[in-house]
Amino acid sequence: MENILLFNFFGPEMLVVLFAIILLFGGKKIPELMRGIGKGIREFNAARSTLEQEFKDGMREAEKKQIEEKENNKA
């Protein structure tokens, strides 16, 4: 069975895509577009890391409660 990749294009296909981007946005708008994309990626990564940290903190808290409950049950 072959692996199907959604964005598996290189060479001529990439040139066509780049040419279409230049036609649609113009040479002057591309840096602004790339800055916007970069800012969006940074914000996404920041939100993802915040969510991961909150999840890890919640898991630690749940483990501490579980340990405390076991200790209280033993006493």
C-alpha cells in the first residue's frame, strides 16, 4: 500500500504555486504575508505550550491527590 501525502509536491509544482502566490499578492505584499504567517505560528506554538503545561500541572495535582488519599486510607 502506498503512502499518500497531502502536500507532497516539489519541483515544477512548487514553482507553479510560488508563481500563483506572486501573481495573487504581488511582490510587495509577500513579506507582510510571511510576517503574518510567522506571527500566527508563534501564537499557535505559545498557546500549545501553555496548554501542555496546564495539562501536565493538572496531572501532577491529580497524582498528588491520589497519593494523599492512599496515605489517608492507610492511617
